Amino acid sequence: MELSFQQKMEIYELGYTVLRNAVPRIMVDQALRAINHSLGEGLPKEEIQILRSRSYCQELTRTPVATDLINKTPVLEMAESAVGKGNMQSKVGGVQIALRFPSMTDAPPKLGCHLDGMYSPHNGVPKDGKFHNFTMLAVVLLSKVDRPYAGNFTVWPRTHRIFEEYFREHGPESLLNEGMPKIDYPEPVMLEGEPGDVVLTHYQVAHTAAPNLSPHVRYAVITRLNHVRRTDGGNYGDVMTDIWLEWDGIRAILPEQVARKPELVLHP
């Protein structure tokens, strides 16, 4: 199964696309059962920050009940169609179990975005002077998200293309040295969906998890997908200045003259 032309164009233009009902409900329910059983055993309060940044239910992250959500559904094949047949690493070995518990905050705070693969004190990324980027992010919804500020996976559309121009001018290493680009960001989109929906995003799309002001836990499984050429631990700066380098399936539908460069506005 392949992404449609429209879905590929959404990745090109916006940096992401949503695969509706990509994971069967029975697999969603099996994953939820395993996660909730794990949560029922208790969470060590002193490790909450690490669990939030890395993964809850860490004993499940490499088990079939979690990895099969990608490996044994059309998700991997559809993702591969964007990078070219045979170009995607064949199986997901582990996932992140990403939960967003309800907050007691009354007013929604201003959203801040990030790119993955950057060191922080709790996320497990090594502090080695590298940006541990990847090709594509896949987010599997395991619970209904039907309103804003419900723990939504949130994207800043078109930032993959804006950042490409920024990194061409300032160098990929600026992400390490200066943090997120100081630009005028587009308005974020808090994505809504049903259990079994999957969001595929280009690595270089700014994103976050929105605060959860709903009464329900937001359940999701997240994995990072990689092109077969990636055989070590990151620092592929070339893809940050040529964002379609690993995306043959996107290049194939775009005549060279179609590509448009977004306007970049820098803060003083």
C-alpha cells in the first residue's frame, strides 16, 4: 500500500500527512490493555520527568504489542513509499509510549516547539555535540483526540522548508549552538484524530505535544523511521539543508521547477 499523490503533496507542502484508520482497532485495544496493565503496577514519582521525556511502560517498548502497530500494519509500507521502495529500514525495533496526563492548569499556556534528537537533561539523547536526527516521525494515536489542548500532537506546518533555508544560511550546527531558529513561526496546528490514525511527519517539522486540559489521558505510540543509509548515531547534517535527500518518493512527483522556497523572516 502506498501513500496517495495527495498525501505525498501534503508532506511536501506541509511537512506531514495523516493516515486515517491505518491501524486496526483490535491492535489498538491490545496495546491499550498492555499499557494500562503496566500503569496499574504503579509509576515511581521520582522518575516521572524521565518517563515523560523518554517513554512510559519501558518494558513494553520493544515488544510485539507495541512494535507491531508499525511493523504489521500498512504504516511502514506507506512510509516507505515516500522515501522510495527498498529505502526504508525494514523493521521498527522499538517505540516510545507517549502519554499525556490531564493538567490542572486553567488557562492554556503558549505553545513552544522543538526538533527531536537534541540533548536535554531527561530525554536520553547523548550530550556528544551531534544532532541525532532521523528521516521521519510516525505517531500512532491510541485514544480519541477531539478537541484542542487535549495532548494533541501539534505541528508548525511548512517549517521543514523554512528551516531548510535557515540551515543553508546558518549551518546545521546552529541548532546545537543557538537552539531553535529565531524566526517568525507559522501558526501551530493541534491535530485531532481517532484511535488507529497515524501522523507521518518529516523530521524537520517543528512540533510538540499540546498541554492536556481534557479529562482523559492521551495515549500514543511514537517511532522514528530511518533511511537505509543511516547506519550510525546521527549527525546527518546534509538532510537539514536538502530536506528531500532521503525522500525519493517525494522527489519523483515534483518537477524541479515546482519547488518553491518559503520566505524567511528573522527576528533581530
